Amino acid sequence: CEGASFWESRTFEKYGIPGLFVCDGPSGLRKQDLSGGLDMLGINKSYPATCFPAAVTTAGSWDPELTEAVGNAIGQEALDQKVGVVLGPGCNLKRNPLCGRNFEYFSEDPYLAGKMAAACIRGIQSQGVSACAKHFAVNSQELKRMSVDSVVDQRTLREIYLTGFEIAVKDAKPATVMCSYNKLNGTHASDHKQLLTDILRTEWGFGGMVSTDCHTYSEQYKELNVGNDLRMPGGFLDRLMEALEKSLITRQQLEISEKRILGLHLKLD
């Protein structure tokens, strides 16, 4: 239930469970060369890969088939570089020109954003590689994104901020979803029951794995209890075991998340 590094999940050779390499990929694959060291900002050397037009550009085409072709090509390169999960597409909406990552989000229109994201996911996953829809949800700025509280009424949440994700999840069935850093109405998205259990899994029927973004601020047992399966990059296993001993989380809940993670590992092995 925790990663081995910024870009790797854990390997358990004793049980024949392979690890997975995950990579950023909004505008093309970015797999870092392990010999140069790992970092979450992509500063160290990466393997050569095709640089595609950013999502803001492909969305301007209004052409889902083109976006699916881009996803297909990224999936092929991921397969060639033994990458199991491409961390994209970004399904967030453009709500402010100062967002900082508008280039990797498709549109300010939730319908267009959802249809383009779904096309990208279908393209990536056509190659047997997992796509990861992110950042779920209401993450529309980079400034203080780990602590900002997005205060949104339910109608706005449903009609504006969640519609793109809903379309992507229902139309393309991504294997994974990544939660966002920010709070939503006072609760961090990584341990937000309404987002990760009530809406994503119960209402939308998502059956895949949910992962955190790197270094979330919440306690892992709270995240696991609401359906957030994988903590990246990890490093807090002792605190999770302490929570288990104190009955803050049950073994059954741990096993539910472990089955989702294991299912993804074996599917992509």
C-alpha cells in the first residue's frame, strides 16, 4: 500500500509480485534514468521520448480521434520503456489563467475536457498500459496546492468540477485515478469519503486503483479507509501498522486496497 520511490511501486519477489514503474506523461513520456537519481520535478536525466503538443493544444482541435492517437503513441513508448502506468491525462478545468499547469489541462469546458481525456485514456490503455486520470478533484491552481481549501457548493462541484472526470471514468474506464493535494470543503481530497467512495466508486462504478500524489499531508489510514489504495512515495509504514494495532483501520480494509493494487500489478506484468 505504499511506493518504493517517487516512480516505483514495491516488488515482492518472495510472492512473485512485480513492481511497477510509473511516469509523468501529459505531453509525452518522462521516464527518469535511475542511474541519475530520482526526483519528483523531473530535473534529472530522462530517457528520450516524443514530445507531443500539450493538452491545451490538442483540445483546441476538438478532435477526440487525434487525441486518442496521441495517447496510443504515448502508450507504445511506455510499453517499450517498461512503464506500467502513465500519470495522465490531467482532467482538471482551467479556472484561472494563473493556474500554473493550464498547459496540461484540456479545457475550461467540462464536456470537452471529459471527452478529450477519455480519448487519451483509451489510446494509452489500448497498448496494455494503465492511464491515470488526475488530479481528483477541484485542483485548479498550483499556488499552495497542498494546503489550499477549495470551497465549492454541491451543484457547482457536480456540474463544473466533476463532470470531466465523470465522463472520463465512465467512457474510458481508466485503470487508476490520482487524487489531488488540496482540501475540498475542509477535507483533503486524499481522504475525502464523498469523492473517493460515494462518488467515484459507488455512483460512477470505478473499480480500479486510487493513488495519492507524492507526499500527501493526511494520515495513510484515513486515506485507506475511504478508498485511497496506494500512498506515494511511501515511508510511513510504521505509522500505518500502529493505526492497525489501534483499530483505526481494519485488516479487511487493508486487504481490499491490496487486492486492487495487486490486480493492477498482475494485469500489467
